[in-house]
Amino acid sequence: MRDETTIEGVVERVVYSNEENGWSVVRLSLPQRGEATAVGHLLGVQPGESVRLEGRWVRDPTYGEQFRAESYLTVEPATLAGIERYLASGLIPGIGDKHAAALVRHFGLDALEVIDRQPERLTEVPGIGKVRSRRIREAWGEQRAVRDVMIFLQGHGVSPRLAAKIFKVYGRDAVRVVKENPYRLAQEVYGIGFQTADRIARDVGLPADDPQRLAAGVIYALRRAADDGHTYLPEEELLERAGEVLGVAPQALEPVVAHLAAAGELILRPLPGGGKAVFSTPLERAEASLAENLRRLALSPPPPLRIDVERALAWYQRRAGIDLAAEQRRAIARALSERLLVITGGPGTGKTTLVRGIVAILVKKGLKVALAAPTGRAAKRLAEATGHAARTVHRLLEWNPHDRAFARGPDHPLAADVVVVDEASMLDVQLAASIARAIPERGRLVLVGDVDQLPSVGAGRVLADVIDSGVVPVARLTEIFRQAQQSLIVQNAHRVRAGDMPILRPPGDEGDFFFFRREEPERIVATVLELVTRRLPRRFGFDPQADVQVLTPMQRGLLGAANLNAELQARLNPGGRAVGRGRRQLRLGDRVMQVRNNYDLEVWNGDVGRVAGLDAENETLSVAFDERLVRYDFANLDELVLAYAISIHKSQGSEYPCVVIPLHTQHYVLLERNLLYTAITRGKRLVIVVGSRRALALAVKNATSRQRYTLLAQRLRG
């Protein structure tokens, strides 16, 4: 195989070009070598152009030898024959063979220079009038813009893949945007973070103390805080974090925060103990709106329901063939009498039975009930439990990807008398605010969830704050029912929640909760792999691809999700077609997870699917999320990760037939009681913990979850 890293030739034809991500397949004529195929992000190349490509030769198993380009430059032809061929290639509508020859005859080697810099002279050529001249100028300008953007960005160290993303967002304005404020890239182009934007800024000559850089660093620090769950940061802490990122003294950033607040990009609010809370504007507005609407629901009298509660309860018990516990009866009665109610309880306490009863009674009385949950899987479980249709919150609120907004809101509320939202612990402050805004004037809202689980992946701790406020009615379910008491999963979940060590049964005993004691990380990994790929399928009949989920406290390290995914993929799906970025490979049939909200594709952070199609020629990959097929450009594959092993945080709202949990003191900073509790409660039929007793004990004892800065509870108290 050839070993050149730079080749130069003429584009004979463009075999394929994806306008979304710039991925192209072209045929080149190489001096003294003949024709060859080149592939890469070659946005804007056209037949007849001379190009210089940097990259490497590879052998594709289907298409043979190809040059995979990592960057390119357009080299304009320098001979009369080359210029004529270039112009006749179809690059510019309005110039064919005849006019290309006429242009070269008239202007000679200056033909391209005239088109570029003196287009008014085109009418000097016989056969080119004002209309054709204008078309040529416009088409030349479009092609020139694409080339200029790509060359400029690559010249400043931006990969062709990211350059194509930037061009897709800004088009011909990309060069201007990058020159004027490269930090916009970090806010507006997914895949470009502050560090990348900062490197580009330095490359284009922005000084370290440029006001745009300082402002971008403050906003970046606040966004990182939101990623950690905070709706705001105390001003002093924000200044410390931003100063560390920017390499400047925190005090130097005080006027930057004041300027951003004056411009409306940040909002400052007084803190109860003194000092200021600094919010991003969207999060402050969401938290304030949520508090206002929940107070309205909690404190206003409900519309009357003509329901004899005792008769309704008796009817439901006969219909369901059950006897409700006293606290369940009280909870249903409150759901029928309050405008806003929170129902919370752990596993085995009858939340599902309760929701089923509330829905059955309300529907029997002719009321319209809307059921929703934050994820597709949770919505599906809710529908199965109640026998009524349930949707994701985004579908309930009718997300419009074109407007990037929900259709349902104050001006167009939900057409429902009662809205029931399950798995409410997963609601972040912005999604919860959207729900509360859409409740009709005489509507009711019931939030159902386990407050002892981890808080939402997004900013806020909505369910806990609503309960802690003391303003919203709460029904707590504490009684574990007899059938659930027989499950060691349920018993151990409640023991962990109470701060007691779980009952640990060794492998080989009967039951649904086992502990494999392994002290060394390497042995934990080996045991997890053995369990998932061999022992669990053989003993319990679990499908390792569909039924078994590994849940780990962290992403990195030997016991992190990234390494466990690589190991499990190598055993469960080792062959077949694949696409990769660096060492990360996605294969046909892999289980994958979406890791950010993509409003254009309508897939959400935490959605899990299976790779169902891979089109290398068109650079697209298809993922089946339940019954829905979503197509990704290869340029957007950073939104997907393997999901054989996932973080415990990402498992919220999901249930799995079997859960395997590796635990070690490597996870020390993440070993928390509600983390372990959440992991255990994800298992339906079997939970296995693999690790050290010390790590398990540390997690059980550590009840001090990491603090989240929010003001929702205080706002609710008014």
C-alpha cells in the first residue's frame, strides 16, 4: 500500500457528497499514477478543481484502496488547458464547454482572476450577456465561500469534520463569526467546547484578557455547574471556577459578571444567607416560572369533582381484586381532592397500584387524564401498568423541532382535566417548568416518583425541592406489601435507604440478590464479563444483549463505563461492520445511548437503542429506539455511546430484568447511599453486586449527597 501522506491531483468527478456533514467520495486524476478514489470531509470540492490532500492511504474491505483525506486545499489550475477544463466542469452554472473556451481565449491565464475580482468584465466575452454574467458571479461566490470557510478553519487547526459542522451552522458567515467572536462556537456548535474555541481564539489573535474570552469563561463555568445539577452558583464560587478556567484572578471577573447581567445573559438574585446567586437566564426563568405555577396549583381551590370517594374506592378494589392499604386509600382520596399532589415511595410500596386506581376512577367519571413520563421506556411501563396511553413529556407537550419550542403552554394548554407524570425524580427544572406552564386553568397535576433516588441528570432537584418546600401536598408511601417483602431486591433497597447493610447471599443460593466478593479491580472486571456473557444466560436464560445491564458509578477507569463497554462489545458483538472515532467503535447490532438532547432528531439524553443500519458510502448510521428509526450523520456520532454498561445516573427511569453493579473503592468519591439505592431499584428480577464489602459499606454509610444549588424550595415558600 502507498505511504504518501500528501497527494495532489485534479477532481474528475464527485461520486457522492453529503450536504449535511460534507462527507464526500471523489475520483482524482493523479500525475503519473492515473485515477484514484479519495474520501473525507471535502465540502465544496468540484470536478475540474486541482486539490492538495493530506491524509493516508487505506484499504476498504468493500471499495478497495482509497485515500482518506484529513484536510485539503484547493490549488487553482495554472495552465490554459487546466483553466478551461476547470471552468467547463459544471462547477459554475452558465459556463459550459463553449463559454469556457471563449473565456480562456479572451482572458487567457487571467480568466479565473477576472471572474473572482472583475466580474463586470465578463460581458466582454461574446455570448455572455448581463443575465449569464450575473448567474456566473453568484455561483462563483457560493463556491468560493465554501472553499474560503473550509480553508480558513483548517488553517486554524479545525478538523474538516468540525469545519463542516461550523459551516452548516453559519454558512458563508462562518469566517466572520470565528474572527469576531470564536467563543460563539462553544455555545452554538455541538462538539466544540470552550477549550477548542479558546484555542481557535488564540490562533486568530485574540489576547488572553479579551473581554469576549473572559465573558465566555464565566458562561462556560456556569454551564459546567448546570451539567453538575446546579441551577445557579454563588457569585464567589462562580468567580473562583471561572478564574481557574481562564487563568485570571477571580476579582478581575467581577465586572464581567456585572456586564453580562446588564446585558441580560445572566440574572443575579439575593441569597437568603447573604451574597448573590448567579443564574443563566434560561435556568432562572425556568425556576421562577415553575415556582409560580406550582404555587398557583397548590394554593388555589380545586374545581369540584362529583365523586363519592368511599364508593369509588370500593368500586376500584372490586374491579382490581385487591384490598388497598390505609395509606393508599388516603393517597387516592387526596389525588381526587387536591389540584397538585406528589406521591412518593420506594419499591414495593404500591405506587403503581395507586396510579392505576387514580386513573381508573377518574376515567370512569368521564374525566380526561393525560399520562406521561420523562423517557420512552418509563412511558411504556406506565401505559402497561394503567391500561391507558402514556407518552413522553416531550410528546405530551408537543415538541416542535422547527420552532425549538413546545406547542403546549399558557396560550395552548393541555386538553386534560388531570395530568399524571411518573418518574418525577427525573424531571429537571426546565422540563418541569414546561409541564407546569401547560396545565389548564382548571386542571390538576399529580407527580409520582421516588424522592430517595438520584436527582435529575439536568439542572435542579425538582421533586426533592417540591417536597422540602412544605407548600405542596405530599402522599408518602412507606408500607412494603407482602408480595414485595419476599424480594431481596426490595428488602435490600429499603435497608440501604435506611443506612443498613444489605443482606448478602453468596452465589449459588436461591433468591434475586447476590454478592460476588472481589477485592481487585481486575478480578471485578473479569467476573462482570463472565456473568454477563456466560453465567447469567446459562443459568437464568437472560439475553445478554437485551436483558442484562451493567451499572457503574463512574465513566472512566478500569471499572468505568467506557472500559466495560469496550470489553463487553468485544465479547458480545465482536465482528461485522463498524464505524469509529479514534478508539471508539460502533458496530451494527450494538446497544447505544444518546448523551444529549437532539431537538432536530427528537431523541433525548438517556434514550437507549440498537444500531440497526450502517451506510458507509453515505456516512450515516441508523439507530432503532423502540419502534422508531433515527438516522445519524457520522459527523454527529459523538452524541452516541455504547450502552452495555452505563452510569447509574443514566439509568434513572429505566428498569432491567437483570442488573450487575461493580463496586470498588476506586469509586470512592461517588460512593453514595442514593447512588447505590438507585442502582438496586433498577433491577426487576435479579441484582448482582460484584466488588468489595468495604466499598459497599462506604456507599451505605455515605448519606451526604453532593449539594445542588437551587432556590426552588425557597421560591415555593414565597
